[in-house]
Amino acid sequence: MAHGHTITIERGGRHVRVVHDGRVLAESDRPLVLRETGCPVRYYLPAEDVRLDLLTPSDTRTYCPFKGTASYWSLPEAPDLVWAYPDPKPDVREIKDHLCFYEVEVS
């Protein structure tokens, strides 16, 4: 990691639910909680807990020097709502096969 930049990943014990326009897109009791310097806390959910049948893969790709290249999924009215790192860098390998949403409810 770059000087002063840290990423920590831990197993979350809380229930995470993602609802968009009244539709539940994901629900998990097994989130990974990712904390990164300068970024909001993010919840990465196992792919099995995400309604991938409702999402469409996007052509968008972004690159993070700390996590790798992200792929995105969209809803018709919400482009690039979800992302994942299919081949994450070794320091964050736990997030492989997990997806992250911008807006989540944690209980």
C-alpha cells in the first residue's frame, strides 16, 4: 500500500440489504466490511446473495491502484450501480466473488 493509504477488510456480523426502487437487489448476513483511507465504508456481499438476474453487465471498467480493475452491473434506470473486482490485487483477495453497491441498509 502507498504511504498513508490503508485498506482493511473484516467479516461483518450485521445484516446488509440493498433495495432500489422497492426491489431487493441483495440481502446478506455475510458481508465483508472494507475500510479504505479517504473513502466511505463499503460492504462487499457474496455473489450468491445478490440478485444478479436483475442486473445487466456494463462495459464500464475502472482501475484502482490498490484493488485492481473493477467491473460493473446496471439496472435500466441506474447505470453502474454495482461493482466487483473479478481479479483483485493480492492484498485484497478476500473481495473476489463479492459485489459492492453504492447504497446499502445495515441493520
